[in-house]
Amino acid sequence: LLMVAISFLHLSCKKMPALSHDAIIEDTLTSEFKPSKTVFEYLTTKTKIEFSDGVNADQYAMTLRIKKDSVIWASIGKAGVEGVRGLLRPDSVFVLDKMKNESYSYDLNYLQSIIQSNLTYENIQNLMVGDLLIDYNKKIDHITRNESCFILNQHKDNLTIESFIRFDNLKVEKVLIEDVITHARTNVLYSNFMIADSILVPSICTMKIDYIKDEKKQSSLLVLTHNKLEFTTKPLNFPFNIPKKYSEK
């Protein structure tokens, strides 16, 4: 304690260096910036999926269920017929292809190689509910602003993430994600904010994904429109049984 007191006395006797104008502005922004985070136990949605890749385009219906920090479950189909069922856990992915009677299981590293990004389960969960992809760290993250948004720049491993957070509700409006190794880029836009069980969330999520496949640049567009969205404390079911007739891949 004596050494700490002496240190403070020593500093107080020195002329402190003047802060730059930019440093003062960022310090002010840091004190103002308090991003919201969605607090929930379970989430369920009824969602329309629109997908296009420049060659093919189609629409699907999806039922999505999430148990916070534990599991993301999805059933995707068309014209009332379920085609694919998926289960994502923090360390693994399971898929049932009901059209081919096949099942697949991967660890998270394999999924990351497919999507050309080292997004974690938590990152994907945050992406689904419209939260910051990674938690804000005022010691290392950089904040600026424009006319309507805070602009937050973050780095995670080989990812650079630029998030635009609205002044009026402190919700994420846009995210730009780039993998500096694979050069894959994902632009995410959230819109049509709505109140669901007292929680403000976007009802539309638009993702434009640019990536490299077979040494060629490819682009895909994915639009998720939530027609029904509910947060609940009542436990949800996540059915995922592999029929004996299915071949495992």
C-alpha cells in the first residue's frame, strides 16, 4: 500500500501529457457506449428463408429454436415437407437430410472450414438474435461515430468486425465481417425492429456472403424474415433422432 501511495504521489508531481483531441473524443464515446444484450432462456421463431447465389434462387420455411448458450435447432422445409433438420452445439454440428435418408456429424472446426470463418457457437447465436458478434471490450476495441450510429471495430483471431449500433436503441443495425486469411466477407443488415415479449429484436436479417470456392469468387444472399418470434422461459424440445435406415456420413 505504501508503494502504491508513493507511486501516485510521484505521478501527481509530474506534468501529465495532454490528451489528443481524438483520444478525448474516443474516451467520451466509450463512456456513452453501452450496447444492449439480449437476455433470454429460450427462443423460437417461424421464419421465411430466401436464398440466391447468382445461379439458383429459392424460398424455404424454417422453424428455429434456441436454448441460450446450449443448442440451436432448426427444421427447414418447403410446401409443408421437412427436408433438413440441424442441431448446433458449442462443439459440434449434426444434420439430417430427410430427402436422401442421410445423417452428418461434424466438429465445430469442420463447420468453420466450410463457412470459411472461425465463428464460435456464441458468435452464431449472437448473430441470430442481432447482438454484437463478440462482447465489447472498452480496453481494446475502437469506437467512432457517424450521424446515426456508433461504429465499433473489433478483432478476433483472423476476423475483423465492424459493427454499426444505432444511437436511439443501442441495437446493432449492420455488421461487416472479414476473414483476413480466407478473404471471406459477410455483410449483415438488421431491419424491421419489433417488440417480442418485451425484447426489441430485428424481424429481418439480410446476409450477403462473399467467399472463394474452387479459386473463384462466389456470392450468396440469404434473407431471414421472422413471421413469429417468441422468447420464453418454458423449456423447448429439440428432437433429433437418427432413423436406423439413415446412412451416416
